[in-house]
Amino acid sequence: MATTLAEAFEPWYRASTWDSFHPKDDERFHLCCYQFFQVHGGRADAEEFREQLREAIPRRSGGAWLSSHEETLERQSANFDAILAYLHDTGQIGQ
């Protein structure tokens, strides 16, 4: 079981296409969200998501951090926040 956001989202960002708009990347991201929220509920936010993954992703890619990486991380941070808000607002998870 993944204990950190970085561990939980590794199946998404370790894929070579993680920073593309490929539909499979969205599927992997959504599955990671589902699994993370099932275990941890709403005990994370978009800022924590962004910070942890901004540290973890370059380690996977040999230290490289491109502007496309930042753009993807910002987009997916907003998605993470929207999914969290939806689950909270519909009573599916607590904060």
C-alpha cells in the first residue's frame, strides 16, 4: 500500500507518456486518485500533491525537469483538487 502521494502516483508518472495528453495517462491518473482517496480519504490537497510529485518525478527521470513537466503537473494538480472537491462535496470522503 502506498503511504505517500509520490508512491501512490508512481504508476502514473513512471509511464513514458505521463506528461502527454494520451487518454491512457488520464486513466492511470484517475486510478491513482481512486486508490489514494480510498486509503487516505481527503488528507491531502493540491499543493501537497504538487510539492511531493515535483520532488519525486525528477528522481525518476535522472534529474530532468522540463517546462512540459511543470505544465502537466499544474494541470494534474488542478484535476486532483477537482476530484477531491467532488468526492468531499458528494460525501464520499471526509477531510
